[in-house]
Amino acid sequence: MVMTREDMIKTILISRTRRQGRRQEETVKIGADELQEGAAEFGRVLPSNSELRADAMWGREYTRLGELRRIEMEGEVVKIRVSIQEMLDPVVFEYLGDQGSERTLLSGSLLNDGAGGSIPTTDIIDIDLINQLEDLRDRHAVLEITGVVVTLPHPAEHSAKVFAVLPMAVRSSAGALQLLGASPGEIKVAEDKLEELAGHGIPVLHHLKSELVVHLGIQGLKDVPLLEEAIDFSILQAFSEGTFNQTSGKLHSLSMGCPGAGKKLIALTCAALNPVYEEAHPGKVTPAGLCGATRRAHGRWISDPGSIPLAHGGVLVIQDAHTIPRSALPRISGVLSMAMEDGVVVDSTAAHAIHAAETAVTIDLNKKTDLVASLGRTSGTVSGATQRVQDIGLPQNVLTRFDFITDFPRDAARQAEVALAMYDRTLRRSSSSVLLRHEPWVRPLQVMVALLRDRNPNPDYSPIQDELREIHRELVDANRDQLHRLPMLSDFQTRMANTAMKMSMALCRAHGTEKAKPEMVEVIEKVLRRKVDFIATLEPDLVVQDPHSAQARRDWILTRFSGQEVTTGDLHEACVEELGERVTRRTIERDLKYVAARIRHGVHRVMGPDKHAPTEV
């Protein structure tokens, strides 16, 4: 529910009055004049009623409670994730209104963030909100509250003030552990396992990948680097959540390729790790099936959530999306793009419902040229951006929103090896993603992922944002002369930046750190390069680098210039002449951070041959 602006002003007036030590016999006047005076004093910081829609309240990043007690935060609209530490018993408050004596029910609460931070709310006069908070308290739920930071008179010290939050909108924020329904015992097992992994220096991502390889019976993964990258991304996808910059923080992936390329392993990975998993059959992929179906009950219209909101907090997988009728694509593209970008879907039928949909979307499909080889070249591609998009079968506004896009090439030799190996393999996994979730080895992995997510809902990516900006700038610089001729590239710009931010936050959660670390940049760069590789199939004039070339180039620098002092300009010239790579000076400057020590501006000493650039996270 969402409070009205008038109720907020009345709430602040009552809260201030009650904390000013008024005598019992005094009558408080709160009428139209007082409300107008209150609006003139602090109403400018409050949203208008038109801005108090539910869909406008939640597109914010979380603010930590410890940051609220700063004088510059007064009047700021914030979103916090908290639980209710204490709920005050409701009392009746009498005041003088325009129509004479009036009475209202008052309550309030003390909020806790689980990390030692707490803050009170103002008095609450909305009975529906009081009931909602009491219900959430009784269920020990985690809440999302959007509200305004206000100051109120201190009850004991006349000249002092206390900070409080005026709730404007409240909703349950089921953490990943709550979505799973994890028991205290399961959480303790996950905590012990994380401690054990840390003691042995084993990254969580490596542990999860090893478990998947063993239990899913994956063989020869190192021989198929594209599939390994797709599985690595799907593991990281399970750690994505929340919103930032009014954008969904969930990661989305698209996998294309001929039958037998291993795309089903991606769906199985999603099923094994996410707290919520929904799978949409292509025949059920309609606006109503994805968003919500409207029905009439008890004299009103009700929207039953579709597969995207049902997967809120987890992942929706659509396999064999090429079988979705092409005529349906224009109608579903708006639903998909809204969920992937905004984290909500809107049922615009009679129910007029807005469903929360912080849902990762994973789609796999076969292109037309994968199914009918004669339609394209042997590699399974066709020329021209328009023809290429038609070959894929998804609208461009949906394509641009995927964070990871990979196109598995046709590899007859590899598929023959896989087919022959099947004769010697004992079936070790369920062929159904849904049934897989009931296998005993899956649950501990899901609890571990959920625990790490709940521990770190809002990590800080700022320590690496400059390096990520440089990676993005390199792409722009390398194609500056082409930008006006590459419309597809312009569509991808903002969303590539979003991908980098979402990746950094997911990596922080997976590694249990509140701040991003420099070694995460390599992982993010590989995903961005993979996305650019895809754009290059649409725009052949685009200048891209092999996602693996950065490491090879740094190894070449170590070998070629070991122990030497070099200038950035000389190194750039040698790289272009000897390696034939079209790289920018900024790329070389970033390489030097990994393989050389800075002596003075523009001059570095390259490390010895026994040194190596940092390995991947």
C-alpha cells in the first residue's frame, strides 16, 4: 500500500506534537490551516500523489541505515531493507479538526537492518499500514520501505532532535533465504561450508562450478570454451538481484546454436542454483502467460501473476524459443523488455495490476540457419544486420537487453564426440530442470547462494568503475569514425554500462565482499567483449578484440620487454606493428597496470619473466 501526501503531512505534524511534551489537557489543532502550513514547511520534499504510484516507489537503490543519520539526509526519499525490531501498541490520539474533535489510531515501529543499525519510524496513522506492518512483523518478514528521512523533537532533551523515517510505501522483501524457506539448520550448514571454503582458499564460484560438473556429468568442458563461459555466467546470474539506477539488477542471457550444442546445461545450471525457478513452454509464451491473466472475482478484477512475476527473485528460462510463433513476438517483446529493464510487468487489462518482476531471463534458441543450413553459411550466420536479426527471431529491443549473448557455432566433430561418449555414460542427472531441483545435492548449493545474496544486497562497485569506464571508452574510441553508421551499437551503449555494473555487484556477492576488487574487471571485460562480438555479427565494420587477447598481449609484453623501461607510446607502436592488433593507447595503459611498475608519467618498468598478470576471479 502507499500513503497519500496529505496523510504524510498530518503524520509529521502529529509525530512532532507528541514529542514536544504537550500536557494532557492541551488540545492539538490539525485542520486545513495547519496542513497548509505543514505543506509550506516540509511538503516540498514529499512526492506528489501522482508520484506515489507503486511502480514509481521501488526503482531506487537501497540506503544503509547508518547513512540516514546525517543532517544532509533530512528530506531525502530513500529505500531501505529492514525488519521490524519492535512494534508499538496502537493508541487512540485525539485532536481538533475542521469538523470538531477527531480521533485516529497511532502506532509506530523500530526498524533494524540486521547489521547493528536501527532507526524509528514516525507515528503511523494509516490503519491499513499499521495492520500490514503488524502482519509482516508476525511473519518475521524482511521489508522494503520507501520513505522520507525526517527529524523529530527528542522526547527528553528540548534542543535535540532524532532522525526517523516516514514510511510512504511498504512491501515484503522476501530475501533469497526466505524465498527458499531455508531452515536455521540449512543456513548453519551453508555458513560452515563457506567458512571451510575460505579456509582452503577456494572461491565460491569455483566450488559451485565443480559441483555442477560432477553432478550433471559434464565432460570435456575445457574443450568448449563458449559453453564454459555460458555456464560461468549462469552461475554468476544466480547472485544478481535488486535494482540500481532505476534498472533491474538481474542478469539476462541468450544462447543460440544448433541442436546438441549444450544449451540445456545452461537451463540445468539455472535450476540448480536459483531460489526461484520458472520455465515457460514456448507454446505458453503469451502476454498473459508471461505477465498475468485477468479474472473477475468478488466483484472486482484480479490479475493472477504470470511466469515472469512468479519467478521474482529468481530466473525464468525459455527453452527452444525459436518455436514461439513469429506472429506473437511483437506482443511479448514489450513484456520481456519491461521486466528485463525495469523489474516490473504491467497487466494493462481490466485489472490494471503492476507485478514485481526482479527476474533474470535466460533464453535459448536455434536460429533458422541452425535448423536449415542452406539458409546461411557453414558458420550458421547470414549477412546484414536486418537479415541477422530475422535469423535470430527476437526483436532488437529485446536483444539489446541481454547481458550475455553467445552463438555456438556448428561443430560436427564435437557433436560426434559427445554422441559416442553417451554409450559409456551412466545417466547421472535428471533431464528435466524442474525435477533436478528435488535432487539432494541441489538444495545446499541454493542455500549457499541465497545466504551470500542476503548478506550483501547493495555492494559498492565504485572502486572499479573507472576501469570499467575505460573499457567502454576503448570500444567507443576504436569505432569513433563508425558511430554514425552503426545504429545497433548506439542501442547497446547504455545497456553495456548496465551490464558492467550488474556484473560487479553479482561478483561482490559471490565473493562475500562489500566493495568490488580490481581482479573482477577481467571477468566483466570478458562478458562485455562477448557482447561486442555479437554486435560485430550485426555490424561487420565494428572494431572488436578477441576476449582472450588481453591476456595473450600482456604475456607478450612480459616476454618481449622483460625488465625494460618502456614508454606508453613505444609499447603501443610495437603492439600495432608486431602483433597487428588495433588497440588504443588506453588499452596499453591498462595492460601496464598488470605487467609493469610506473616510474614516472608515461614511463613504466616491465616485470621480469617470472611475473604473471592476475588470473581470473
